[in-house]
Amino acid sequence: METIRYTPRGVCAREMEIDLDNGVIQAVRVVGGCNGNLQGISSLLVGMTREEAISRMEGIHCGAKPTSCPDQLAQALKQN
């Protein structure tokens, strides 16, 4: 089991933690941000491979911001 801890930049969320087992997401926890949306995103990511999650979330913007919580989750997954 691998756990990624990430401090996002440019979004409301303050901390992200992702558990992976052999490259498959097992759990996602986010502190701060839009609680309902992030719970939904976290639930959808469980069972997805790291690569699939990155390809689906990377580059998503939040309004006029150049990033978003999904994009920051992708950045977290890319770091390890």
C-alpha cells in the first residue's frame, strides 16, 4: 500500500491524501474545498488506476482559476 500526501495549490482544498495498492486507488481524503463535490469525486476514483485518474482529471479548471481540485489530485498522483 502506498499513501500520497499532497498540499494542493491554487484551490480551496488544503490537504489531499490518496491510498493506492499496486497503482489502483483505494481511498481519497480531502480536507477543505467543496465537501459534497469532493466526496463524489473521491468515491468515483476508488478502483481506478493512477494513469486513468490522471488522464481524466488533469487540466480541469475551476472557473477562471488555472487549476481545480480534480487537477490537483492528478498532480498529486503524478508526483509519485
